[in-house]
Amino acid sequence: MACRCGPPNVDGSCRPISQFVLKVHSRCDLSCDHCYVYQHADQTWRGRPARMPPATVRAAALRIGEHARDHGLPVVHVVLHGGEPLLLGAAGLREVLAELRTTITEWTRLDLRMQTNGVLLDEELCRLLVEYDVRVGVSFDGDRAANDRHRVFAHGGSSHDHVRRALALLRRPEHRASYAGILCTIDVRNDPDRVYEALLAESPPRVDLLLPHATWDDPPRRPGPDPTPYADWLGRIHRRWVDDGRSMSIRMFEALRPGGGGTEAFGLAPADVLVVEADGSWEQVDSLKTAYHGAAGTGFDVFDHPVDEVAEHPGVAVRQDGVDGLCATCRSCPVVDRCGGGLYAHRWRTGSGFDNPSVYCPDLLRLIDTVDAYPPPAPPASGEWSATSPVDVVLDDLATGHGSASTLAVLAATQLSITRALLVAARDRSATPAAWELLVHLDRVAPEAVRAVLAHPFVRPWLVHRLDPSAPPGPAVDPLPALAVAAALRAGVPTVLPVPVRADTITLPTLGSLVLPGLGRSAEVTVRPGEVQVRGGSVARTVLLDPLASPSTGWFPTRDVPVPGGRLLLEDGDPYRDCYGQPVESRLEVPVARALGRTLAAAWQVVHRDVPAHAAALDGGLRAVVPLAPDPARPLRSATARHAFGAVAVAPHADPETMAVLLVHEWQHAKLGAVLDLYDLVEPGQDGRIRVPWRPDPRPPEGVLQGVYAHLAVTQVWQSRAAHDQGDASAHAAHFLGWTRDGVDALLASRSLTPAGERFVGQLRHTLEETRVGSR
Amino acid sequence: MDHAPARSSRPDLDNLTRSLHVPLDRIPVEHAEAVRRRVVTNGSVPSGTVPVAAFNSSI
């Protein structure tokens, strides 16, 4: 969606804000002595109302909603904070949640969060949080001794049992969806092993470890002569975490890894967060309150000032300048992209303001070394150490033109991993929690069945269609129930689920489609061994799934063809196969399907004959072929779709020799598309166009990259054929080799590639130099 | 805790295969959201990027 924020700022950019912290209650029922709200320099809480009035909630929601609308934001994140937000009580909290959902959801997707000490959490509040899809972070510092060092009531009593009871409530299956994780503020006087074990015992989806707030004016506690006690303390937890297989997400360690992406505390990415205080004041990030009284203030409020105006405040803007917003020491530091200068508040020093490194700088440097050093990199199989990174290994292998079986396995694994992540993202949009629960169950007891379904090439297009707010209008039914039913059928696990119906059809990926006129919009599907029973609308039907028997009426199984790589699906039923930008063929008549299957199997053998290395790559990943609708004007057509790894589309053609070239050509696009999911080979934002020999119009760099990679493979096919063929094969090979060389040279001259892209195309050039065809 | 979504970054191989080795219900939503932002086409895709449709018409 295009940004509608109007003319850009002075520096030519707009600054959309996507994260908002709402201080819905400014008082707290604990009296933690490390709290930056009450115990540090800023004391503005004293002049603010205890709870955010309804009119202020509404004004804040309207400001957030209008900002999302104006900038076309696909999602905004709102965190209810305090003080202690649960002091609102169930009724007060419901009013706030309803207002936010009603007002903001009109314009964008709302990701609602809450940060709480958990003391007041009970079943009623948990149900409310689940009802409004609020994900909750709980503040908890570890074992009893660690937690009660700071987190106590005003009378000095322990909060440990209260918080553990809250965490137990959130772990219940019916509340689990609202369990976001634990925030743990560390203290180097605590035992790191005990803290780690206490956190792990609560099964949090994620843990945030927080350095105690400190500044150069008020430095952190450093007991003893050790210059980096925080790095050493965290290093111990890091080692335990790695040794345990990283069984829970610890954001600090993940963020500090190369390319880890950063958090509010680390990394260089823009900090697009604003705070709304209980009185409606717009403020900068909360942690600034540790610096000096009024440090977070902006002078703006939700009643009179839109988000765009607040985003222009110098204190907000400087946080969006990346490395340019840091002090000279940080700008020249080799790990600045990892720590990003540390938390903004930790840089404060009277006199120089925030233009300093973090007061934790020595600890951060050492911690980054620790994260890098453990576990040590494994030596390569040859026993010789290599400085080549995994990405370089993958790219170098693919730059041979084909790619080994192990590289194909890596690409397939990353594609499946992406689909699993998208499935989790789609869970929030599913209206059938039972489908999610079934998938989770099957993932544990029958992982191969789930893997087979999720690896189907058209599951990701389905999920993407469901998740993409800019997708073209059209039916995008909830995919989870059909995926769960397909996995249950493959696993032989009986189940009953309501499944959405699209055009009288229920598609079960990898298996086939149920087409039963009169089904209505939803049907109850009962899975039994070897059969499914469907009830919906005016239909009640039992469908037998015996692959050796004739299909039951209304059941259209997905047909397949035996090929050297396994079984190749002829996918002519899945509605999400329509992702190629050109019409796909509807279900083929039996003779046509059989003929296409024979051609494909023969073409596969031709690829084995001509270019065995490319055949191995096909064997390693091509799982489905989609028939394109015939077009007499262009009988030879083929296509690949970025979201449908494992499939190519072709116009049915009777000649296996021709079909072999199409398969090799398209599979190159599929492999490179999978790589581009992982790594940018072209610098983002490249507007330049490059002239290529295979088209009259200049092309974008990524298109040229795709073109040369496909043409390299086609060159190799014709080069092989030329060795045995006295006809036109040599001329074809020379023709495609010329195109590829010219394209590669144009790409290298365009200065549009990333370092990884330069390396990849450079290796392609090397491959071409070793390719000899005819007189060229 | 830091409720902000993971910032945009170039994910490494280990990160992008992470959800293979974690049960579905233990895949962090933040990771899923980061992957969604990376691979789901939306208005933020820079010009010059080949769209998700047929590569043949894009090369």
C-alpha cells in the first residue's frame, strides 16, 4: 500500500511509527527498587492521573488509526503498559481493549500486547486477554532469591509466588496463545545458572534479558575488579542456552548475532516507537526516564498533535538515523552494526547528552565476542578450516549452473521453514483454533505427515494470499483447517473439523479436491482411516480414499507420475496454483493427463541424459508441474512463481526434448528465487534498468540476474547435445552462451549488486569462461 | 519486555531454518512476523524487484 503521508520531510524521508506504548495505568502494586518509572531520575508520574481516562484512550486510538491509514501500515503494535495495566481491573481493561480494537482495526491489523508484573492476573483476566488476542509479557527476575532482590511489595513481601502463579495460568492450553514471554532484569549478584533454570522452567515462548538501567552519571553496579561483570554473567547464560539447543528464544542473544536484526537495545534499525502517557502526553521511549527528569517529554499530546508531528521531534528523529545518529566512538567501532550503540538511555552523560557510547560498552564488546565464539565453528568435513561462510558455500555451488544435492536440500529446508513460519503468522487470522491445535499435535506425533503437506508448493501461496494485506480481492479462505485435515489423513489420525468451502470445493493439499455442489460456505469434515465424511449445506457424503479403487463421486485425487526424483504431481486442482501471472488449465481429462505425464517422465530422462548435474538438482526439489492453459499464439510457455518452490508451470507439449529444456530453464528460476528469499543479491531500491540481448526493453537487475541464470543452464543443455548432435545444437548453445555472457557483464558493470550478488555473478562469469561452445 | 517486532534484517541461514527444528507452537511469533515481512509482497518492495509472478515474463 502506498504511503499517503504527503510531501517528504526535509531529509527526503517520511517516518512512519508502528509501535505505541500506552500507559493505561500509571501506578503499580509492587515497589521494585530498580523501576525506572518511580525510582530513577524522572518523577513526572507524580503529576499524572492514575488511570488513562476513556477519552484519552479514544484520542490515542484515533491518532494511531489515522497514522496507519495515512502511511498504509499493514500492522501496528500497541503495548499496554504502566505502572501496572492490570490495576484497571477486568471491566476497565475490557473498555480499553474494545476501544483499541474497534478504532484501530478499521485501518490496519492491530497487534496488541501487554507488559505486567502478573500479580493480579487471574482466570477472568486471562480469558479476556485471549478474547481480545492480547499477548502478555510478564516481568520476572528468576529464582526466588533473584526475583525478590528487587521485585517486592511496598511492605517488603515477596512477589515470587504471585508471579509464578500468573505464569502457570498463561501456560494453560486455553491461555497459551496470550503468553508472549518473560522480561528478566539481570543483577550480577544473582546466580546465572539458577536464574536460567528458573526462566526455563516457566516454558516462555521468549525471554528478554534486560541490563539494569544506568547512565554515565549513575553507572551500573560493578562489584569486584572484573571490568565486564555483565558480559561474564550473560556469557554464562549464553553457554547454557547454546548447550541446551536454544530451547527457548532469548532475544538478547539472537539480536546480537550477525544479522540478528536488533531490538530497542541493540542494532541500528530505526526505533519507531512512541509512548502515550496516562494524561495523553506523547513521549519518547520510556527508558529515557532513567536519564533525567522530563527526558522522555516531547511537549505534544494526543488531543492536539498527530503522530507525524511527534515523529519530527528531534529526540525521535535522531533514533531513526542509524549509524549517523551515534557518537564518533561508535561510528568507528567495528561492531557498531551489532550493538547499535546500546540502549539510547544508557548513553546519557550530563554535558554531552546522549552523544556517548553506552555505559555498558565494555560489557557489550565482550558479550559480542562471547556470542561469536561459542559454539566454535565446526571444521569442514575435509578437516581443513575454511573462512567461507554458509551463504558463500551455497552461492558458489549454485554458480556452477546447477547446484549439488546438499545445496538443494538446504534450499528445500529453508523453503519449508519459511512456510512453517508463515503458518504461525496465519494462526492469528484463523477462526478455527482446533485446526491449529491439530496441526501442533500432528507436528509432534506425525511430523512427516505435516512436512509432506507444508512442503506442497501451493501451501505458501495460500498462506501469502491470506497474509498479504495488499493481495488482490478474491476468496482467501482460512487455510489451516484444510491443511490440518490433509495432514491428519496422511497420518491416519481420526479427527473432526469445520473446514471452509470455496466454490463448492474443499482442497486438501497433496491429496486432491472434494467438489460437492451444495456444500455451502463451511462443512464438517470427519477423518477416518481411508475415508472422509463431509457434511455441509445440503450435502452429506462419505468419500473413500483408496488409491487403488475408482475415486468416489466428488473426489478428484491429485494425479502423479513416477520420475527419478520420486513422484511428480500433476497439479491441476489446487486453486492456489493460479500464481503464474497467466491462465492455468483446469482439471485435465484423463487421456490428456496421461499424455502429459508420459512427456514429463520422458523429459526427465532426457535431462538425466543431457545434463546429469541439472537432473540431480531436479531430483532434489521439483515436486509438481502445473499445466498452463493452451495459447495457440504462444504454444511454448513455461513459468515459475517465487512463492511456489517445488513447482513449475508449462503449457502441455508433446516433445520430451523441448519439455526437458523448459524444465531445466524454470528450475533455475525456482532455485534462484529460493536464494533470493534468503539473501539480497541486488541492492534494495535499485531503480536502474539494464539492456539485455534477449528483450528489446531494459530490465531491472533482478530480472537480468534471473535471465542469466536460466540461460546458463540452457546453454549447458545445448552444449551437451552439441557433443552428439550434428544439427543446430551447437548454434543454440552459442546463442544462449552469448546472451548469458552479455547479461553477466552488464550486471557486473551495473554496480547494482550486493557483495553477495557480486560474488555470485562473478562465479557465474568464471563458470562461463570454462564453457566452450563451437568457435566462441 | 521489548514487545517490538524484530527489526528488518537479512536473516542468516540458521535463522531461516529455525522453525524446522522447533515445534509449531514454540515458533516465536516475532520470528514468524519477521519471515512474513521478508517474503510476503507488499507496498514496501522496492522498485526494480521482480514480482512474485512468472519469472519468464520478468527476465
